[in-house]
Amino acid sequence: MAEIQGNLILIKISTDGGTTQKTLICLEDASVGQTSSTNKRTTRCGVKVGISPNEAVISGTFVWDDAPTAAQVSGIDMQGWKKNNTSLHIEVAHSTTPSKYFVAGTGYLTEMTDDLPSDDVVSSSFTFEVVGTVELTA
């Protein structure tokens, strides 16, 4: 048994439902949070709990590059999707063996912050919120 290295996990984004995917350029770090909210009701039979469907939030940071390939998502792409509230298919998966790690879904880029330091490279932080079903198998 071996650990799964974080640097082997890629974020791929598609504007056509997952048919054509591009890899987010120069990913620095990422995280995937999954939650389900609950509703608790106290009855004479005890506490009854309702649970909502699983939700996912995918966030992280990337460094801008001024020469992305056709297979890479650039900072300019991300800015455009944020501005236009574009529906996106987001996939976070192991680069060679998705069965080792895979989370995907359709959602929106809900937050993006560009960092423009005077002594370092341009980078951005981002947050995608998955709307609907969270996919856990490739």
C-alpha cells in the first residue's frame, strides 16, 4: 500500500459537460470539501433527522502563465467564466489512475481573487461550487 501524492491530482475543467477537458494551469494547491446539512426535529418519538444531498466545494490556487497550451485553462479563461457565470464541469482526479482519487460535478466558479505582489508571480485563488450530483467514480 502506498500513499497518494497530492502533486498527482489534477483539476480539469470543461465548458461542454465534460466532453472536452482542459487542465488548470500551474496548480499550486487544491482542496475538496464535501458537506451535507441536516435538519433535526424533536418529536415525542425522539429526534428525527433529515439530511440533504452531498454538496462539494473545490478550491485552491494557481500561478498565471502567459503561454498556456490549448490543453490548459488559463487565468484569462477563469476570469471570463467568473464574469459570465458559466456552467462548468469540474473534475479533480489522479493524473494517471482516476480510481485512486476522483471527485467531479457540474457547477460554477463562485469566487476568484487575483494576487499581484510586487516581488512575486501573479496567482489566483478560486472556489467552484458543485450544483447537483457529486460524482465519486470516473
